[in-house]
Amino acid sequence: MNIKDLDLNLLRLFDAVWRTRNVSLAAQQLGMSQPAASQGLARLRAVLGDALFERSGAGVRPTPRADRLAQAVQLALGTIEDALNVSQVFDPQRSARVLRVHLSDIGEARFLPDLVLALQHHAPGMRLEAMPLPHDKIAPALDNGQLDLAIGFLPEVSDTLQQPLLSDRYVVLMRQGHPVAQRWAQRQKTRTAPEAAQALLAELEFAAVRTHSDTLRILNLMHWQHRLRLTVSHFLSLPGIVRSSDLAVLMPRNFAQGFAEAGALALIEPDLPLRDFTVSMHWSARFDKDPCLQWLRGTVSGLFGTIPNTLEVKP
């Protein structure tokens, strides 16, 4: 075949379908109708003499020829994008782009208020969509453009570029009048042995969040898994439950502190395995030079990347 017979837009369509494994989603990302995408694929199949994609479940599966083409097509498109972006000046005040960010429920409460305020001031025409995804779906979604950014404690997410934003620690939150909270306060005064402190904590019954798997790992490592009485999907439901019961919950300190300061809840900071962690910003190397996303990352870093480490020096 001759390169003059090939429409560059068909390569963009091929790349989007290969990455998403879905013709409808690829069409949506490219701003075209699903029939137009199907017609484009038909043209590309005719030019290349290969089916390229075959139906598979709810999506499509690339043929061996498509898999061989994918890397070359992505390299060619990336080279063109880099060349076009060299002289491109991004003006957030004039942008109407939709930004899609992965955040957990805690992340939405922690990051969205300041980020929305910054967008209203610096980029009033932009729209922001919070898109929580399962952790194993985040890297592919960043790479295929379904997500622009992911923020959180995401140790399972690999093959991304990332920047640490802030340090945090898991602490134990319980109602203020809880017997363990009262005895813990007395222990702090008398400096009892660590074994006594662990025995005291082992009396607790816990609630946990399934999406924060490290909290479940901590319970297992401390041999407290048999004390787990409630598992929920989101942290935000737990302060009310803890306030009205004897259940305790492992929760990030920067978030739990706000509930404790509001009253009726006590926060203790025992020496736990896996208690310290870092919240980071993740993005795809494929979009590293996108001017809009460079601006977004700079904005997030400026808002949250300079937050001082609030962790205590002593356990």
C-alpha cells in the first residue's frame, strides 16, 4: 500500500480502539459517532487487508496484525503530537476541556474543594469529573485517555509517572467516651509497656473499608482480623457509625483529625505496621507533554504538594 492512501484520522481511530478495546468508547473519546467510527474501521480494514479487530464479549480483541501495528502507530502519533505541542500555548482562561480525575471518597472530600476553587478562578470554562475506578483499571484508563489524572495512595498502580503530594498515617478513630480511648489516655500518662498497649487495642472491634486494602492488611498483621465486625465501601459513612457505637476504624490521620476536632470522637496513634503512606499524583507518560495536563498537574502540585508533613515524630 502507499502512504498517500491512508488518512491520519484513521490511525487515531485505530489507536483509540486498540487502547480501549471498544469501538463506542473510542468514538466517544474522539468526538465522533459510533457509526462513523465503524465506517472508518471498515476503510482501514480495506486498505490494510486485515480485520484488525474481532468481537470479544462487550468489546473487541485486536488481531496479531493490529498488535504489531499498535506500537508503530503510537510512536508516530506521539511524534506528531510532540511537534505540534512545542509552540502551543495553553490558556486555561479560554479552555472548555473536561478533566477526569480518579479520587476515592476521602480524596474527593480532601482535594476537590480547593481544586474546584482554583478552576473557578483560573479556568472558569473547564469541567471537572471525579471518576473513581478500581485500582487495576487506573493505569489503562490513564494511558487510553479515559482519565487525565489519578490522586491517592495507589501502591498497586504501576507503569505511570507520579509525584508525591503529602504524607499521611493510619490512626484509630473511636467515640470519645469509649473505654479503650479513656484507658489509652491514662496509658499515655503512665507510659505502660508496649505489650500492654497492644493488649488494650486487641479489645477493640473494628469497621473497615474494603477499597483501602492496607487497613485490612494491618488488621491481619496485628492478628485482629477476627475483631472485624463491619466492612463498607466508603470511609464517609463510618464517623457516624463510630460515634454511635463501640466500633473503631483505621483511617488516614489528615482526614480523621477533622472528625475528632468536630467533637464526640477520639483519635489515637498506636505503633502499627504499614501505618505510614504517601499520597501521590499519577499520570500517563503518553500525555506527559499535553499542555493542558501539564497545567493541571502544576495546579495540583501547587495546591497540595507543599503541605507540610503533619506526622508525629514519636509513635
